[in-house]
Amino acid sequence: KKISMFNLANILTSCNLICGLISITFCFAGQLDLAAYAIFVGALFDFADGFVARSLKLESKMGKELDSLSDLITFGAAPGFLMFFMILIGIEQPFLLENFDKRAANIYFENYYVFNQFIHWVQSFFYDFPNNFNASIKYLPFAAFSIPFLSLFRLAHFNVDSKQSKNFIGVPTPLNAIIICFFPLYFHEQMMSWNTQGDIVHFLFDCYTLAGICCVLSIALIAPLPLMSMKLGGPNKIENYLKFALIIISVLTIIVFKVMAIPIIITLYLIISIYHYFKTSKNEI
């Protein structure tokens, strides 16, 4: 059966790619919250294209390649740029703490501040302009590019690894991107009260900590971690009920806890994945 190049599933996949490009554009505009939301929308398209392809029997080798290429942009490059800008922000945390009164009066302060930080970095890195990005610290944001770098290998390995047809080995790129989105969204939500945040938050959003987080999340992409796939419609009804329950709980958690729902959902997913792994292994034995 010949499948059209521009079928519904492939169009949805291309929408995922567009969301990634829009996210990167928002990053350079200083609107990191909108950049994170664009990644979330891309994740919805990524879920929808697979569901439509299976339901309408539109699965093809080309569709699989398109999916990986789109994922590399939306869940690899876009999160990389998000963390690149978050590290730029983390370099000048004292500025945020010292200028609370000034920024509280300006609703556009956040976007301008992020964009201004990027301009200062460009001036320092490319033109040796003296500012806070002098010395080795100006190279620190490049740690964020470990995310798209290892996402590339993660996606290529996924395409040729028959062991990942039902479940994942290593953190999938969409999940990794969602974890990363927590940082700009929390910063956006709490920026006006940044001087009242605890020491743990200030440490977590420090430029060196964020660079380290980039490296850890990147390694998690290719680490031998058994994780449950969220594809619905398999032969195991109990497994489908478990996945559906996780989706419902996730939606309710987002409504109640908003940004803080991300670490809650990730923790719940990891717990269920561990349970699923040991149960599956026991059945196989």
C-alpha cells in the first residue's frame, strides 16, 4: 500500500517541527515562557502524529524518519537554546536580587532582561567587550548544547534499536524537554519575587548548577534506563489503564499545581516506570 508523503500523520509531525522553530524564535526574543509553551504544543503534536498513524494505518519508514528529524529540533535544539539562555540569566542572579523594585514596575522587564543578557554575551564573546561575561564564564552557556548533541544520538539509536519498540531505554527526548521547560517557567512565574526565594532555588538557578544539569540530563538520554512508553492501544489492558490514569492525573496536577506539576509528574512517571519494569521482568522470567 502506497502512503502519501503529505498524509495527516506527516502533517502533524511537521507541526511538531514548526513548534520547535517557534520556540527557538521566542528564545531570541527573550520570551522564555512562550518558548517553553511552544515545546509543550510540539509534544502534543508528537503524541498525536503517532496515534493518528497507528489508528489510520499510515505508519511508514518515511514517517519514522520525519518524526525523529522533528524531535531533534523541538526536543533537542529548542531545549538546548532554552538552557543556553537560562545559563545567561544565572550568570547575573545578584542583579535580579538587587533590582527588585525597578523590575516590579515594568511588566516587560523579564523579556528585556533576557534579551539584554544575550546581547552582553555576544559583545563579550565575539567582540571582547568588557562586561560580566569576561574570562571563562562566557563559555559556560555552551554546556547547553550537550542536549541537542546527545539527543541526536538518542534519536538515531532509537530508530535502529528493536528493543525500544514497546518501551524506552534512556530518557526519551520529549520527556527530557519537558523537564527542561520547568526552569524557564518557574523563573517566569517567580521572577517578581526572586529576592524572596530560598537559597535552594538560587543555587538551582545558578549558572554553574544549570550547566551541570544540562550535562546530567544529556547523559540520561543515552543511559541504560528502562522507562515505560506512553503509547496507548497495546494488547495489555491493565498497562493501558495505568497509562491512561497517569495522563488523567497529570492533567489534574497541572490544573492544581501549574509549574510545580512538572517535577510531580516526572517523579510519578519514574515510579510507575520502575514498577512496570520489575513487573514485566518478573513475567518474562
